[in-house]
Amino acid sequence: MLRFKWLLFLMPWLFINTEFQAQQPHQNAWMRATLSYDAGSKIKIDGEFQHRRQSGFENKECLDQELMYTLRSWVHYQHNESVKFSVSPLAYFSHHRIIQQEADFSSDPIREMRISAAVDLQHEIFTKFFLTDRNAMEYRIFQGSANNITRMRNRLGIRYDFIPRLKAGIYEEFFVNLSGTSTYYFFDHKRNVVFLDYTLVPGLKVETGYAYIVRLPPGNLKKIKENNLYLNLTFQFHRHRGQNRKSNHLQRG
């Protein structure tokens, strides 16, 4: 256990290259709360609220300014222990501009409606070690004159299950724009993430981690870097109490 804690501490630095050292990255904090209801043996319905904050102009305070609010619904179908299908029929986003100059403070937020579909896969490669993969498509509908965007994302990672209540892992996730942008903005962003997932008590799961992100925002000619600390709380409600079901860590995002 101690050896793995050191690995979790050192892993984020493996993602940081010399370009990170040459530029001042943004400092962000992501928080999400999810109400999850088991509607049947294979069906789960989630409602989530997400809030993200960012550092201000020329400071490193990750809680200084607003970055994003989200209200989102998910319906999940657990086909088997290795495959899960998910649909988000409705999601609302309010995006504040990433602060790169003083004028960004006064910009109005951009509102977005989003429809998503995803498939999550996992395969046990060694005892308690899982290879995880997630593929998703998103249709992003923006308020005003901005073009709607079709975006694809792929996440590939490794997870280790210490015990059913405690899991940890790493993954890399790529986001690319398939339509609605010029070819210059085909690359949207990528995330390198290390996480720890722990069920505190039955019905309450906590996930925390660190994400290093390289992003090319619309209108930018150069990529920007972000340091992100995140905390996700999931409150789980079961239709059939006392039913012993295995828990898969097939993530959303």
C-alpha cells in the first residue's frame, strides 16, 4: 500500500514535459456531485451537477474565478461485467472564458446543450488489474452564432482494484472535433489523469485525482496547459436493497 501511494504521488510528474516547465499553466478545480439510481438489474439513471473553477489573470489560485457549470442526465445499460452503454439525452453547460488576459473577466458565458452516447469496456489482464477503454460521441449545440460541433473522445487506461471499495488508476483521454470547426482545431484537448476511487460508506463513493490537460481553445493559435485537481461525489440509491451486485469502475467525463 505504501509503495502504491508513492506511485500515485510520482505519477503526475511523468505526464509533465519540458514544455510545461517553460509556460505557466492554468490552475483549475473541478467538483461534481451525482445522484445515481439503480432502476433495475442492468439499468442505472444518473443526475449530476458539476462546477469548475479556475485561476485568475497572473495568479495560481485554482478557486479564484468561475469556469463552468453543468447539469446533466445519464442512462446506463450494463450489458455485462465488461461492457456498458450510456446515453446522455440532455445536458446543459455554462462555459466561462478561460482567463488568459484581463478582458476575459468581463466576457459573457457561452451556453451549450449537449447530447452524448458512449460505450465503456474493461478487461482483466492480470489479477485485479484492468485495461479500460471508453469511446464517446458528443453533439454540442451552442447558443448564438457559434457553430455546433460534433466531438469524439477516447479514453484508455489501467485500473487496479485493491478491494471492492478501493480502486486506483491512470488514463489518457483524447478529444477531437469531427465537424463544426476548421481543420486547425481538429485537436480539441487531451487529459492525462491519475485517480483514486473509494466507497466511504454504502451509498457514498468518492473519487479524487489530478489531471494534466493540453488544450487548444477556439480562437487560440497556441495550446495552453492546465493543472486540475478534482473531486467527485456519487450518492447511490438502490431499488433492491440487499441485492449483492458487483461494482464496475466504468467512468464518465
